[in-house]
Amino acid sequence: MEQSLFLEYIISHFPALVLRHIEKLNGKNQTALTYLHRILLDKKFSVDGRWASVIGNYNRVAADVVAMDSSLPLKKRDSLERATGKIPKMGMELWLNEEQMTEIDTLIALKTPINEIIAKILADVPRVIDGILERLELMFLEGLSTGITVQDDNKNVGTGIRLDYGYLPENQFGVAVLWSDADNSKVVDDINRVKTKASREDGNTLEYAYGDWYAFQNLIKSKQFKEQFAFNKGFVGNNIPTPTIEQANTVFKSLWGFTFTEVNRTIKLEKNGVRSTITPWAEGRIVFTSDLKVGALVWASLAEANRKGQIKTATYQTADEYILVSKYHTIKPSFAEWTASQARVCPVITNVDRIYTLDTKTIQA
């Protein structure tokens, strides 16, 4: 590993490009994909390099009324479990081969406008940053919709990892009739069961709901929901129109008090040069939460990041606190200019006692 062959351009433009890209992701110049994990998780630094999720069953109970000078009655301590593990490392790298580097040299020799040269040299910087974010989004959406995320040989090159967030079995529901049966499904009744469990038994107010296109389309096309929609609108007649997401959210808000966000996200993976596309959200699953923030994006320091001031053979920039981006070149095994990213980070869902799931593809007895 040696310093970048385009060091003059890297030093002058690398930091600004990383900053602009993160600002765009933060919404200051929003044209990129939305990352739900950046909205629903707070960043948290881990000193010991481990992720931990405290799973508590904290039920509110009323205090007792006691006589003056009498002792206070002892209440039962709620159960407490801890899920924990090492924070995994992830990363990727892209390269400019000899032909591409020669093209850049030609642009420089021809005194091409500097912006065009910089665009060629630093084209891979946003891609390696987004690569980390795409992996985190995959893990988060899979984890939020199922309670478990598994990055195995089918999704990953390298070490497999499994994170189990400990979703409470009593907060996971099926349906009376499959939602794909528009005439007979009981979508309103199914959601009422979830809301009743949350509010009456657990004292939780459901504020948000997340689900995929499959669940949402089956919901708004069902006879029971359309009848509820017609009732709310004062509509009279048999030919009830299918509501839009805005109209449906009006019903959700008035009937249940939450808004529905459709999760429509695919992630591209590459393994052994072959690309594939997966949908991380479990099909037909709806997740209800009482809080906007459902956990933390837990990150730890990288050994290379701690010593980057001592390493003179690469140029570094840090993106969003936890992503280390580097630029360098190699002579062997190939003559190439590299852009790499790495991070020790993982999404951790902690508010499991305030999260409820509804599987619209599974009948609950």
C-alpha cells in the first residue's frame, strides 16, 4: 500500500466530498435514498467494542396507599435480560485499473477542467460510503421486521453474523384470515387485537406502523377496511373506492392513533462478481412501535482509525463518525488506485417491550 498517485487532488478535494455526501444523506441536500436506520436509531459509541441490548419487561403498577409511619410493601422486580455480542466489522473496496488511471492522466495532460478530473478520481468515494449504509439498512430492516438479522453466506462475503434482538413472543401476532383474501380478511379486527394488547395490557400507545407494499395493498383493498374508510368519509353506496395512502392514514390516525409508513426498499449485493437484489423486509409483516427511536446504531473504533496519523501510505477521511474511508495505490499484485471503506458498527433494537409485529401471511389460532 502506497500513497495515492493523485495525492494533490486527494488532499484538496477528498475532505469536502466526504462532508458534502454526508450532508446530502442528512437531508441538507436530499436527493439520495432514504435510510430508515438513520431515522429510527440514535448513534452510540461502544468503548469495549460490544453491542448490548437490555430487554426489560417494565410494567407500570400503581403504588399502594399505606397508613402513616407504616412500612412500604415490596413490589415484584420485573424481569431483565441482556442480549450482547461483539460489534462486527464491515467494509468494501473499489479500484481504478491501469486503463482508467491512464485516462485520468490524459485528462490532466489536456488541462481538462478540474471538476471533471476530480469527479473521475473520487467517483468511488460516495459508493464505498453508501456500501456501508446499504449493509446497515439491510440488517436493520430485516431485524426490525423479524427481530433477527442474519448475514450468512447467501448475503455476505466473509464471516457470517446473527443478531437476535429478543422480540417478545407475546407481542408477535398472526391474523384471523390471510390478508390476501380481500373479501374475508379481518384487517381492522387484527389491528385492534394488537392495539388492545399494547394499550390495555402493556400501557403502550402505538404511534407508528411500518410495513411493506404487500401488507399495505392487501390492507386497503380488503372489504373490512374499505367499509371502515367509507364510514369515516360518510360515503354511501356499494362501489367503495380503494383509498390512497394519504386517505388510509387518515383512517389509521382516527381509528388507531398511528400513521403507516410503507417500507419499499431493495438492496443490491455482490458475491464473486455476481450481483443480486434482495428485499430485506419480511413480506407481509407490519411492525408497530410506541417510539420514533427504536434503538441505537452502535459503533466502535477501528484499529486502523486509531493509528491513521502514523500511517503515511494512505490518505484517510472519516464519514459520519464511524466510517473510515481511505485512498491509496498498490503496485503488487496489480498496479491500481484504491478507494476503501470500513466500519465496526451494527444496528441494535432495544425497545422490544414497546414493539409489536403482525404477520399478515400467518394465521394465528
